[in-house]
Amino acid sequence: MTQKTAPKTAIVWFRRDIRLSDNPALHAACKDGYNIIPLYILDDENPPKDEKLGGAHRVWLHHSLKSLDNDLSNHLVLQKGDAKKIIPDLVKKTNADAVFWNRCYEPWRIDRDKEIKSNLKDNDIHVETFNGSLLWEPWHIKNQSGAFYKVFTPFYRKGCLQADPPREPLDKPTKISFGNTKDIGVSLDDFALLPDKEGEWHEHLISQWDTGESGAQKRLKDFLDDGLNGYKDGRNHPSWNNVSRLSPYLNFGEISPNQAWYAAQERGTAEGWEKDRDHFLSELGWREFSYNLLYHFPKLKWDNMQEKFNDFPWNDQDNDQLENWRRGRTGYPIVDAGMRQLYETGYMHNRVRMIVGSFLVKNMLTHWHKGEEWFWDTLVDGDPASNTASWQWIAGCGADAAPYFRIFNPILQSKKFDEKGEYIRRFVPELKEVPDEHIHAPWEAPQGILEMAGITLGDTYPQPMMDHSDARDKAMEAYQVIKKVA
Ligand code: FAD
């Protein structure tokens, strides 16, 4: 008689992959017949201070974990603390034979995970790691001389598009057999992810999103039905419906880039929307490019990629101007609309991110770190690679950055991309009654028009923080300092 062996147990460690479908680690553990202990660790001990999760991240994470637990029939084990200690302890406690996870690419996580992996292996625990959040691994995309790409177009066209195509998405496991998950975790409330104060802020913010894997799939479907067609041009207009708003879902891994890539490819091809399809795919390529930069330049969050910018005379102190920028009180309506959209919804349209970013680093001559920090704290899609790489791009110091002297004119940008002021009126309601032709620069409107619109500059709406052309001249003067260094 053959003796039946008891099924083995595997911990599947969820990280930035909060989903069941197209989850390579979960898929492999189920396929290999393990009983699964699904685990999430809130590790605030290993990240450096300025890489701990921001406020908006925490709010989203709370809701995301709730829905993951629901999808896992309440088997999700939550632990809080140092993952380097928690994982081996849990392995012992559960008699686990294996640990599976999908890789992350932040430098601190790479260091931590390497250590965990090698300790587990030393103790004869089987460890498997997978790519669950990028289309191409950053170490696979190299130029002909074997170095990493520093410019987007060759990275994407020569590196990515000529490499093997991304992995096709995996289905949800048909069945998950769970190990004993009773009484080995803490409660979601113990994570204390929601702020005690400012209840209205986080409740209002999250009410505008449908978090979790099902919310992500619904967002993707809505975008494919009503957004992808016309994406190439429409994506520039902040009040239009052409962007996917998938970024927070990608950030938490509630959807994988592979799922978005193949769904857009299939739909765009079937409908004959090739231009829009290709443009959307190339934006996913920008996300890959950011990870490529972070992986090969791990100090991306702190150090200017172009060293000559180390001498740039940026202001790096907190002051009233900075606080007015954060709170959407600069007096430039498109900037204020963007900053208020950010605070109210945890998201900002890409075109407007570029405008407010340029305004901070060039009009206000404030260090890009200050913008990066505020975005990190308030964005629900705050991404360690894309946020930092984009701020370096805006500031002019990134690898493939916009030249420093490309200074966005917030009035012209507003007229061009929010022609009728619809976006401004949504987020700066006090300007609702200002006619279209004056809404982009209300200080230039005749007094009678402002009175009719109920606006008193300096009282009901701020005076502009500075004159744009003066600011431009000052920025160019400051640039001379490093031009001499170059
Ligand atoms: P879509 O236009 O629908 O694009 C689809 C996906 O492609 C996005 O979800 C995103 O994953 C990726 N993508 C699009 N544009 C970019 C880009 N320029 N760089 C990298 N990936 C891109 N994106 C983040 O995901 N997290 C951030 O923290 C972040 N910070 C930024 C800060 C600044 C100053 C700027 C200028 C841009 C930043 N971006 C960031 C990039 C971009 O603004 C957002 O990815 C985009 O607005 C997300 O909206 P969406 O999902 O509707 O985009």
C-alpha cells in the first residue's frame, strides 16, 4: 500500500501584487500543490525614512487589503514589523516548506529580500521568486555595449520591443487550498493605516475609487470601452475621458502591466485603433523605463542623474510659497486645479503634473525633492520609480530630461489643454462664473467681469504668486550657474 504524503505548506508573500489573477508566485505555489498561507507584511522598519508609505498610500492599502482578504475567503495573514524576522518566525510556526513571492525593485527591498532569501535557503526552505510587476526585467534590457539605456526611445524601441514579448497573463488559480491561517496574524485595524484625524479627507478621497482587484478590472474595461479610442490626443486634455487612471491599481499590483498590455493590444487591434493602442503601450513603456532607471541608478530618489545640477541654486527650505503650492493657492488656476485634484482624489492628470512640476522647480526655483516628497505623500499612485524619475525629468536633471530651459507657460498650457476651463471649474469652484476667455489668467480680466463672477483677487481667489515672465528670467539666470559648470 502506498503511503499518502501530507501536502506541503507554502507561504505566499503578497507585496506590490495585491491580486489573485496573473500572480505568478501564487499561481506557481498552487500549481505545485502546496497548502497556501497568504501573507502581507506592513514593514515600516526596513525602508529609509523618506521611503515609508505616504499618507494616501496607506489609505488605499487599507481598502486594498480588505478586498484581498475577501477574495482569499478571509485567510489573509497580516503581520506588522521587520520582514527579516517575521518570515523565518512564520515559517517555523506554520511548518512551511516553501516561500513564494513576486519581486520588487526598490533598492531597500532588494537588499532586504536577498537577505531573507539566503537565510531561508540556509535553512533548507524552498524559495521561489517571480516577475509579477514589470513587462521586462530591468537587467534584460541592455544596449549593444551591455550598458543600461538612459534615453527612453531607444530603450523602448530597440530594447523592449525587440526583446521577447511580455509574459501573457495567467488566470486566477481555479482552487486555492489554504494552510492553517488561524490566530497567526494581527487585524487590519492593528495596521492603523487610516489617519485618526482628517477623517473627511481620506473618506472623500477613497470614495472616488473602486479599490481592489475587481475595481482594477472594471477600470480597465471602462477605459477600453470609453477612453482608448482617441487616447493619443485625448490624453493631453485633463477634463477628457481618455486616460486610463490605472496608475494606482498598477502601483499596488491590483492589476498587472501584462494584463493592461495584452487587453489594450487586443482591443486596439480588433477595433483598428492602432495609433491609440501603440501610444498607450508606449506609456506602459515609460513605467518600465522608470524602473530601468531606478534599478541601474539606485540613488534616483536623492541624487541628480546629471551631476552638474548639484550646483543648481534651488531653494530647499519650507516656506509660505511652498505651502501655497501644496494647497493649490498659487493664483494660477491650472496649477491650483491640479494641486487640489491631487489632495482631493490622490491622483493628478499627467499633463497637469508636468505643469505644476515645472511651476515648482522653475517658477518657484524650489528643489524637485520638495515636489517629489509632497507627491509621495498625497498620490495614491505614488511610485518609487515613476515619481522620482518624472521629477528628475521635469527638473531637467534626469537621464532623458526635458531641457531645463523648456519652461512650461501655465497660462498657454491652460488655454491649450483646458480651453473651456472645465477642469479648472471642477477643482477651483470659486472661479466657476469667470468666463472662458479669462479663466486661465483672472488677474488680466477687467474689474467688472471679476465682480460679476464674484471674484475679489487676494480675497476670494489669490493674486498670482509671481509674474510668469519675471520668473522665467530668474530661472534662466539660475541656469547660467550650472551652464558654466557644464
Ligand atoms: P495613462 O495615460 O492611462 O497611462 C497608462 C499607464 O502608463 C499609467 O497608469 C502608468 O503606469 C504609465 N505611465 C503613463 N505615463 C507615464 C510616465 N510619464 N511615466 C511613467 N509611467 C507612465 N506615475 C505613477 O504611476 N506614479 C507616480 O508617482 C508618478 N509621479 C509623477 C510625477 C510627475 C512630476 C510627473 C510629471 C509624472 C508622474 N507620473 C507618475 C507619470 C504619469 O503622470 C502617471 O503615470 C499618469 O498620469 C497616470 O495616469 P493614468 O493611469 O491615467 O495614465
